[in-house]
Amino acid sequence: MKYIVKKYSELKKKQLELFYREVFKDRHASLAANSYWCYRINYLNCQPIALLENDKIIGHLGLIPIKIKLKEELMPATWYIDLIIHPNYQGKGLGSFLVKEGQKKSKVQLAVCNETALRVYEKLNWKINLSTKRLARPINPLKWVPFIKELDLKILKSLYNATLSRKVNDAKNLKAHSLSENKEKILDNFKKRKIEDVSTIKIERDEDWFKWRLLDFPNEKNLFFFQLDDNFIIVHLVNSKGIRRLNIIMHFYLNETCELKMYYSLFKWSLENNIDLVWSCTTDKSLIKNLEDLFPKKFTKTITIAATSADKNIESELEKKSLEIQGVDSDIDSIFII
């Protein structure tokens, strides 16, 4: 084979920047500047890998090292993200080749799939899980119907959100706290959090994970948290392509959970603070059902998770059980580093 595989640390900065510019057109600058954070490079001795021809990168697989807990056993795992082959080299099986190279790096592999990547994982017999749902609710209709006259803006927005406003009218008022200005407080509460004993496969979100994923987040000024009765929700406020998004990325609690009340209060805050879109994701079926008043079914979509392991017993568990996912995991939210 005329292609060679190299680890991130073996690549030249200019090689990566050129490739990112060609294939990640909307986020190449951000990715080049923050790749060490995005891929958690060198944690558990893990790095992204690239495929080269004549010293030019033609393929890329980002690897995020994590740990998962399965039947009380803690084991290393790898999230696959940013799997892409340069358009000039597609259709040659190089995506499958890179994926198989990545499988040598850890005991368990996981991926959030778009349609292109899913075809690769299915070809390699990865197990597909459809239990994670993306929840979304547009709040400002003008951002999706831009041809409406500016004169009608206040009237239309008022009518569009009248029902939602009534539903959240009695919710408690919340205050948004800057995560970057309250790092010690939020970390202290995170360490005290209650962890439910459920039959799902859990991502090990320990103190090291929390510091990497949230406290070291490149745009930490855009991270905020809300507190209600010892329940905490962390959100990412994003202005992307003119859309003010509130991404609900993590929930944890110290005592009795009131997650549903938190969501109603967050929507109340969003209406009062000109948010255009609220987004979340979860595997909790009862929560999804209870949130239908806030997140209509027509805006709910499935997030496809693919998983595999060389250990067939582990692979069987990955197929049977749900992976407990929140918006903070993998690259579901981190692509919004602006």
C-alpha cells in the first residue's frame, strides 16, 4: 500500500492546517488552534491519526480517549470523531482502513455517526444504538423565516411563543452564573454529585474529565451554569451563523433531582434573554416523554451511536445496553467552538 499512517505528534503543523482548511471549511481555524483540547491529546497515550500519500495528508481520524464503566469494571475507550477522507481519495476504502487502525488503540471504540461515517461502521460490523435523542426547540421564528417583514417581528414572535410562555410562567426564575468565574464552586459541587445506579453503560466523568472538558474549554466565557435546589445544569451559549443557541450540555445533582423543573426554568430564562434555539440530548426515555411540551416531537431526532470491541462479551453489552449520553460528550457540542 502506498499510503502511510502517522500519529498527530508525527505530523507537521502546516500539513494539518492545509488539510483542515480543505476538508473542515467552516471550522478549520478553530480546529487548528484547539486540536490539543478537542482530541484530548496524549491522555491515556492516545492521539489522532492521519493517512498520508507523498507527505500529504489525505485522511484523518480524531480520537478522544475516555473511560467507560461496564458492570463495575472501568476500562479505556475511544470516541471516534472527525473521520474524513479528502474528496479526491474517496471511494477507495480508506475510511475503513483508518477505522481499523484506530481500533488498535483501545479496548472499546465509540462514535457519533453522520450518514457517511455510519456506512463505514456498518461495513465493519459495528453495533448500532439508536437510544440517544437530540431535543430542540426554535424560539425565534424570524431566524427560520427571514422573509417576514420586520414590522411583523414583535407580533409574530409573541404569537409563536404565547403557548410556551404560558407553560413556563410558573417556573422559578434562574440566574446564569459564569463557569469561568466560579470554577472552584462548580468543581466542588461536581465532586459531591449523586451518581445513579442504573443499568446503562456509563462514561466515567471524573475530576480529570471535568477539568479537561469544561474548565479548560477554549471558549470558557461562553459556558454558564444554573442552580436549582442543588441541581446543576451547564449550558453553552453560542452565536452561530446569527442564531443564538442555548446548548444544554450537562446535568448533575447533589440530592433529589428536579431535572424537569430545571428545563422549564431554563426555557423561561431563554424567552426572557432572546435565545433563538434551545438544544439538548439524552437517553432518558421518561425525561424525553415528560419534555414533549417543551421539545415537540417534530424537532426530536435520533443521534446514532456506533460501538465495537475486540472483546465479544463487551461488544454484546454495548449492543444490548444504552450508553448514558449527555450533550457534553464526544463532539456533539464541541464543534461550536467559535
